[in-house]
Amino acid sequence: MDSISTILFLLLAVVISGALARLTRLPLPLVQIGLGAVIAISVVPTVDLKPAIFFLLFLPPLLFLDGWRIPKEDLFRDRAIVLELALGLVVFTVVGVGLLIHWLIPAMPLPVAFALAAILSPTDPIAVSAIASRAPIPKRMMHILEGESLLNDASGLVCMRFAVAAAMTGVFSIQEAFGTFLWVALGGLAIGIGVTWSVTKAKNWVSAKLGEDTSAQILISLLIPFGAYLLAEHLECSGILAAVAAGVTMSFTEQGGQALGVTRVRRAAVWDTIQFALNGIIFVLLGEQMPSIMARAAETVRVTGHQEPWWLAVYVLAITAALAALRFMWVWVSLRWNMFRAARRGVTPPPMSWRLVAAMSFAGVRGAITLAGVLTIPFALPDGTPFPARNLAIFLAAGVIIVSLVLASIALPRLLKNLELPPEPSHQAAIDKARIAAAQSAINAIDTAQHVMAQGRADADLYTDASARIMELYRQRIDSRQQSPEAAEQSHKVEQIERQLRLAGLRAERDEIFRLARHRQLDEEAARKMIREIDLLEARYG
């Protein structure tokens, strides 16, 4: 019963956090962490965060959805810098920050310092997007950050696994580590692709034979990331990469268009709700762990050779500064290298602003994955002695998460204000061409259907008139897309005006239907159906 109450309080905290964030104008993740800390010191039963359960319940669906929805063309276009950040920067961070931590705190063995640096290397784009809501991140920059995070979670956790193994055994082999990394990474990718492809083929076959059940289709989409994650972890591959690969594969398999429209609409609503709830619970849970971590500060500081707890704050600030500095250097070199390569290909690269580099550096916010990962550090060595500096590593990771969130919330809106990135390529020509092709296909289909439906009927003229009216709408769409640039621009302005007028009319329709339903002049079920039709039209025009 206590567990159910705790879950309900966590969901209530997520609901309240949105209103509090808007009221206080604080970043949403910080508000959720604060609410989690309040829950921890209240009479509400708290959650004992078990990392294995955390990774299983929260990461697969969120990473799956990110891989599903991230724009693939944009990710492929910036693949070079994404891979440089997701792989090269992780190794650079592990070595640089690991050596710094060992130098600052000699009592922390070098393998443990490397393990802490490895788990600090993954970034959290969820926190970044929430922080930057007051100064929206340019699309291209956000796509790069999302792509980096999808991959650096796996690379950071793999590096941590090797560092912990070295601390446990005292042995580290580069050849073995490289081979294991290939198995973990490539195996995870293959499993994610295979699970999604096979499940999609099976459900499409069943739907073709027996018909499509919308609720079952939604449930299958929810189970795919968990299946890919569990299978990959069972085979000692990366469950995180398996979930990401499953999501990316899902986006390609869905292009077959075999699912019903109502399935896609309802499934999108379900996934939006799950994303909102899980993202919020992650930060609330993180806040719940803070009081217990802070309570061990006095005991933890003795490991560093000091007596004053404020030394822990010094270490947290130093590590955060080192993470930002290394990221700044890597981003600067990476952008310079990509500009050099573009110039070699004859492409004139845009000028690089220091504000862009600084914004990319502060956007490296750490989140709940870092805390959950550091909690997986074993309690004891194989000989039974306590794992060295475990509590200290947990405290430092938690401190870096909080400081990075605060710094990003202060710096990012200022750095992003009026920041210009290289323009996104316009897809308007491709959109116009696709609309023309789709409209022409619709005209042909309507004409064929009209002849079939009217064949041998006495009222065939009714079918002819109806099809003519519908085909005229499609011909107008084609004509509006086959104009000179000046006329096309004027046509787009007319479309914008028409869209606003349609929205005004739809809202008036909905208000009137609600009024009729309130006064019992319209059946409730009929009203619900009409409202849904209007809502879908509003979503289309909005």
C-alpha cells in the first residue's frame, strides 16, 4: 500500500511542478528536484532508488521514443559532430576529469576516479530543453544535443563498467576493453533493430489476416523497448543502445503506413503522456535522494582528508568547471575541424561564434542517468572490504548534477538570446512537390471510386457531382503549388489567413456543441464524437 501511495504522490508532484515552474519562472527540472526533496523530508514514504529497476522502468521507453522521433535526416547531416561528441568527448572527459579527481582527492583510487568521470560524461537533453524553454534552443543545436545524448549514455556507462572492473580486480586490458566495447555496442544495435523489425512484421501479418486492434497496437509499441532492452542485457550487450536502435528502426518500419490513422493518433497521445510522466518522475526521484546523500556529507568528507564539509563544495565546483572547460575545448576543436573539412570540399563554412561554443558547453547538463549510474557502484570489493570512496563518488555526482542544472539555467537563456546558427535547409520545395503528387493520386483514386460506385445506378449523377466537388479542392491545391515564387508567397499568406479563420470557426463550433450538451439539447455520445472531429481538424490546422 505504501508503494502505491508513493507512486501517486510522485505523479502528483509532476503535475504540480508544471504550475510551480510557470509561477516561479524556475527551470522545470529544478522545481521537480525540489519537490522530490520536500517529499523525502515529509511523512510520505520515499522510494529506495534501485539502479537496475530504474534503468529498466525509465530508460527504455524514453530512449525508444527519442530514437523514434528524432529527425533522421538532420541527425545524419550532423553525424560527424554527433559522433565526435558522443564518443570522442566521452573518452576525453573520462581521462581528463578522472586524472583531475585523483589529483584533487588522492584518497580516491584512480580506477574509481575514472568510474566517476565516466558516469559524469553522459548529458541530459531533457533537462536542457526544459531549461531553455524561456530562450528556445535552435533546432539544429537541439538535434545535435539529442543525438549526442542518445549515444553517450551507452559509451559513458560502458567506460564506467570497465573502470569499476579495474577497481574490483586491479587489472585492465585495452585489447579486452576494445573487444568488449564492440560486442556491447554492435550487439545492442543489432538486437534493437532485430526486435523491432521482427515484432513489426509479425503484428502487420496478424493485422492483415485478422484486422487491426488499436489498443493492442499501442500496447505492442510500449512493450518493444522493454523487450529489446531485456534481451540485450541478457546477452551482456548495451540495453540502452538496443532501446535507441529499436526506436530508430520503428520510425522506418512505420513508413510502410500499414497502421490505421486512429491507431497513430491514439498512440501518439499515449506516448506523449508517458514521456511527460516519466521525465517528471525521474527528476522527482533524483530530488528524493538528495537529503540522504547530503546527510552523509560529514562522514564523506573524512575520506578526502579534511574535516570541514565545505571542501566537498570546492570539489563539486572544480569538477563542474573541469567538465565545462573540457567540453568547451572539444566543441571548439570539433567545430573547427568540421569547418576545415567543409572548406576542403569547396563549401564556405559560416563564421563560428564563441557564444555558440559556450552554449554547447553549458548545454552539457547532467541528469538522473548520472545519479542512477553512480548508484550501481558495488558496495564491496571481492575480498569483502568496502568499495573505496563509494559514498564520496555518489555525493560528488549529485552535486555536479545540481550545479550544472543551476549554471545552465542562468547561462543558457543569455547565451541563446539572438544566437544565429547556420540556417536549416528549406524543405518547402519538397513539401510542395509531395502535396502535388498526393493531390494527383487522390484525384485519380476519387475518379476511379466514383465510376465503380455509380456503375448501374439510377442516381449516378449524384456520385458525379460529389466527386467533382471533392476533386476541385485537390485541383486548387495543385494550382496553388504550381505558381511563380511571388504568387506562391502570396498564396502562402492567404493560406495562413485561411488557417486562422478556420481555427476561429472550429472553436466557435466546439463552444456551441458544448453549450448544447450542457443544456441537454444534444446527446452526450454524439457531442463527444463531434468534439473529437473538431479537435482533429483543429490539430490539423493548428
